[in-house]
Amino acid sequence: MIWARRLLGALALVALLVSGWQVVQLWRAGGFWVERAEEALEQVYTRALARAATPARIADLLDARLSEAPRNWHVIDALVAEGTALSPELQARIDAARAQDFGLAARARACGICAYDLSRCTLGPDLVCGLGVNLTLAGDLLVLGREGLLASQGGEVDGLDVTLAFIGIGATGLVVATGGTSYTVKAGAGLVRVAHRMGRLAPDLRRVYTRAFREGVDWAGLARGVPVASATRAEALAPALRLTDDLGLMLDRTGSAGTLHLLGAVDTLPEARSLARSARALGPRSTVALETLGKSRMIRLGLRLSDEVIAAFVALGAAFSALAAMFASRALRLLRRALR
């Protein structure tokens, strides 16, 4: 019996070490977390928002947003749309600020500035003026004309702006070669340009599009008359098209202002894809989720432990329990002997 207990103890110890090693390897390989099933996302976020979007929290956020200059009316309207009861003082502040920012003269001035220079756009009533131009072919041509004028005057040319204008103009031909849709590429490229000019596009995302421009299309060949299908490299264009699809998803579920607001919080490509999945589940409430939960928690809620990690932890717990039981049994026997 002694040898049997020792054998079982040795096996439990080996199982403990192997399970621990598997957990460490999964952690190092990035396989600890996986994306939560989309059908469960909405329920998870709804429960989290019910706890986080309290009247007091909404009031604090509104107070902070109303004190900003310029005011982020997309966020203010999203918070108000939660339907929480606001104090008369806070409601009066909102009404006064809206009258100031949405007056005819203020809107006309802001609209003209935003339409010409996206870097001066806000997420307020002027945004539609900038989008109206820059999501069309006219916006692409405006960028090329403005940057060409800067180049002729010896100024610094925004290469990313020019890149996105080229992608927007050539959207139809590009997607024929890559299997996407011209609407998605066009809308995505236009929205990325708007986000870039507004300072809401992270360097990690900018690199995806500039790399696609450098490596995904043979521009010299196009200049010689080579067909678009022959001048494009689908493999090099794929990352940009995937990102564009994610941004198109955001745009469809949250609108232009919502997408730009979410992009302002994104630092990396994985974050953009995670928030796109969140937007699919939350829709217009994505803004409230970002404000009340914060980016990190919003992304974590979209993940769960992988099945492999759960299995490894179960095995680890079982091995540890077996060893603990054996040591406890041995300790009791020694105690009985000592008491005799």
C-alpha cells in the first residue's frame, strides 16, 4: 500500500507540474483569452451598463463634458439618451450650451471651417459639413488640390492624406481585385481620412493604410496603363481591407460621430477590432459604454478564458487537491502515532 500511495503521489505531482506548465505556455502564447460569442456580448454589456451607467455617474460625465471647449455633443447627446433623470440645474446648463453652440450664426461659421479644414472639426453640429465633402469624390479631389498647392509652395505634404485620397478615388477598381465592396472601401477610406485630420487616428492604424499604399498597388504600373487587377497585390491590401470592414461595421452601427469617437480611444489594431465587435453588440450605446466602463473594461468584457485554459486550471486544481489530500492523510497518521 505504501508504494501505491507513493506512486499516486508522484503521478499527482507530475500532473500538477504539467498543468502549471501548460498554463504558463498558454499565457506566453497569447492563448489565455478568446473572443466571447457574439450572441452573448449584448447580454454581458447590458448587465455591465446597468451597474455602471447610474444617474450619478451620468450626471458627473455630463458636467465634465459641458465644461469642455469645444463641447463633444455626440457624447452629451448619447449620455442624455440614456434617459436618466437630470437635475433642473444640469438640464438648464445643457439647454443653454445647446442654444449657444447650435445657433444659426455659430453653426454656419463652424460648418464652413470644418468643411475646409477637418483638423478644426468637432463632434458637434459642424461635423456633418466636413463629412459631406470628405466622404465623396469631391473630398478626395480637394485633398489632392490642397496638398498639391502646398507642395508647389514648398510646404509639408500630408502623405497619409494623399494616400487615402488615392484609395478613395480608386475604390471601385481596388475592390474588384480584392473581393471587397466599393462602398466599404470608399466609406472606410473617407472616414479614416476624417479621423486622421481630426487627430483621432492612432499611428498603428495609420501604418496599415500607408503600408497598403506602398506595397498593395503598383502605382508606377498604373501610370503606364496597367489594369487595376494586374497592378494590385491582394495579400498586401488584405490588412487594410479588413480594417476598413471593421470601421465600416462601426459606421453602420454607431454612425459617423460614434465611429470617430471610438477611434479617438483606439491605440492599436487589435483594439480597433475589439471595439468594432463591441459596436456590433451595443450599437449607439457604444459611446455610453466607452464613457462609463472605460476602454480597458469594455474590451475585457468582450473576452473570456479559452477552453484550453479552463481545462488546464481544472487539471491543476484536481492535481493540487489530490496532493493536498495525500499530505493531509499522511499528517493525520503521523499525528495519531504521536498521540499514542
